[in-house]
Amino acid sequence: MNLEYLDKFRDDFSEYTELRYQKNRNLRITLLNGDVVANTRNHSSGISARVYAGGVWGFSASPETSEADVKSVIRAATRNAQFLDSRENRNAMPLAYGSAQGYHDFSTIQQRATPKEMTAFLREIDNYLKKSYPDVSARGVTMANLDMEKALLNSEGSRAYSMIPRALLIVSLTLDKGEGPVDLYDVYGGFGQYEDNFGIPEDFFERLDRLYGKLKEKAEGIYPEAGEHDVIMDADLAGILAHEAIGHTTEADIVLGGSVAGDYLDKEVASPLISLTDFAHTALGVQCPVPVFVDDEGTEAKDVPIIEQGILKSYLFNKETALHFGFAPTGNARASEYSDEPLIRMRNTAILPGKDRLEDMVASIDHGYYLAKASNGQADTTSEFMFGVVMGYEIKNGKLGKALKNTTISGIAFDMLKTVTMVSDEMSWSCAGMCGKKQAIPVGMGGPAVKCRINIGGK
């Protein structure tokens, strides 16, 4: 749907109104030990209207997008807001923060591949795994593609279109040496459509060899000693920590709900070596994994420096919470589906790189651990966290030693960040970040490696 179609309904707005069309296209193909066990394609699309009146919201959505249906959705959302306003009588100030414009279509310019061609690509990847690593007891190969297309018009004059794609190749391998299965996975691809990331299996063989090599090391690995240790968290873990344990606590709706960050604004929450930013679309001159130029309220998306040299400087806002706290909105309102209302969401959250070399960081530890790859984890509004670690190494006398079996790390993020003594000078992003805050949506997570003290689990 183009913006010109939405323009037809501008005169139907009687209150502050956001009119959004959205279409999500998903494709997922999975091979398990060479057999296709999943092959799904689906899309969801429709129109929604959100109306603000006197401090309350009315919302309505429909999968139908004819002119009559769009007008009906606008009327329903307006009635809902006006009815709630008549009962609540909040008499809140109006939302008036100016307009934003944008047109960002990242559709591939290459000829589109068919699902059959994608499946053939996956089979070649799987054949290479089977031939090259005969001792592997289980192989999983998945292609997961998501295109998110949005068109937005609001009553303040914001007018924006975006098509943000992501294509992922997920490979998992399992070894069983008689002491129980040991598995490891990796994800390739990221921003762009299938044609922009894949198509030539040989391009991935070297990376698959590295994955298998790490799996063998893990199968012969050890469990860490339980307790608090000096560790180096590589970018994968640092990014998840920045998102889950810090980013969520600074979302303004979570702050209003009692987050510990509500007491920390303009206070020291980390080592002076730590600066953490939620980037809108570009970080250090490079496009982010999930670029957001105009959010789903029609606000221009801007970078938010959350922590600057250890000091908590800002929360993440939508229009309503910005009004409450007396800040400008930051462009962090995003919706997962057309039928969802926008929530305050992170975009691309990362600790900024420092000045240390990774090899010097390793050399500085007599006994500790290098934690390379995370699995699932959780954090709460106190910034307490626990994450799984699926790949890592012991550090002895300043050198990497044996690989680690699966373990966990835990702690209070704002306390742990105060123990940071070194930050690497290189930064990397996860290509497959997802956030599950009520609605699952792609996010970017990344950063450098950081040296800190943390609680680590044992056997």
C-alpha cells in the first residue's frame, strides 16, 4: 500500500490520529538431518488507527483495507477515545511534537528466489555438513525470512513508508561422544532479503568449519568453577546484557511501572568506561541491523545515549511518556503487527567500543573465563539477570585454555557494570536479535567485549 492511498483519509481525522498500514511476510524452511520438517509461508496485513483524546487512547484495526473499511477503523478508534475520555476526564495536555517524513524501501533489486531454490540452497549446506562432519549426530538447517512493510500517516503531518527485511540462516550441530549430546549453533545473514545474503553455499563453508571446530572443542570441554570470577564477555553477551538488563529497565513505561532505573537518572550506574546508546539507524557511520527512521507514532527516530561514561542520562520515550517526564519523544514506539498498538521498544542497543585490545584483555586475567556466545536469558526491572552461555573458554595465566560446557551467568546489571575495567576497541552486532516485550519484534544488539566480574555457574 502506498502513502497516496493513506492521504485520502486525512480529512477523517478529528482528534490526534495515527493511521498505519502494515504487512509482515514470513518464510521459514527447516531441514533436520536432510529431511524437510517445516516449510511455511504466511503474511498478515491490515490497517489500524490510534486516536488520542484528553489523555486516553482509542484503537481499532482491520485486515480489510478498502476505503469504507479504513474510514470505519478511524471512526471506531475515535469513538473509543472519546468514550474513554468522557469517563476518565484526565484533561491531559495534547500530544504535539511536530512531524517527520521518510521513505525507506530496502527491497532487494535482485531477481527473487523461489522457495524451491531456497530449499536447494539449504540442501547443499546440509550435504556439506553431512559429508564433512560424519561424526555429527544431528544437523539442523533453517532459513527464516521476515519482511516488515509499514506506511504511516498522522494528524500532525508525519508521513512515512518503510520496508525493512531480515534473512537468517541458522545452523545447529550435535555431537554425542557417549557422555551425552553436546550442541552448538550459529546464525548467518541479517539485514536484507534472501537474495542479498545467500545463494552461494560455498560462501559459508569456511564459517561452518569454524562452527564444527568449536563444537569439537566444547565436546571435550570442562565446566567452570562456580562463583564470582574475572570474565571477558564478548560482544554477543554484552549485547544481550545491554538489551535485556539495561535497555528494558530504561523504557519509560517500565520506569513508570517501578523500574530501578527510575531512581538513577543522572547518577552513576556503571564504570566510567561504559557508554551505552540505543541507535536509531546508524552507529559509528555504519547502518544498524534494524534501521528505524520514523517510528510508528510518526516521530523522527533519534539516537538515545542511555549511559554516558557511567552516568544514566536518558530513558526511551514514546510521545505520551515524553509528555509525562518533560522530555522530547525519542522515536522508540514500534508495533509488531498491524493489529498491535505501538509500544516503547529498543531499536539497536549497544555498549560503545573502548580503547583496549582483546588480546590484552585476555592477558590481564590469571584465572577466569572468556564467554563467547549466549543462549536464552531473562532480566527483571531491578536489572537482575540470568543468561545461558553455550560457548566459552577458560583463561589461565593470560591465555585461552579449554572450552566450556554449557553454563550460566547471573547478577545485578547495574552492579556488574561498575566492575568493568577494560572495553575492547572493536564492535560487532548480532544479526538475529529479537525482543519479546508483549509483541515479538526484531532488534539490534551489539557492542565490544568487556572485562568485568560476574557470577558464573558450575557443573
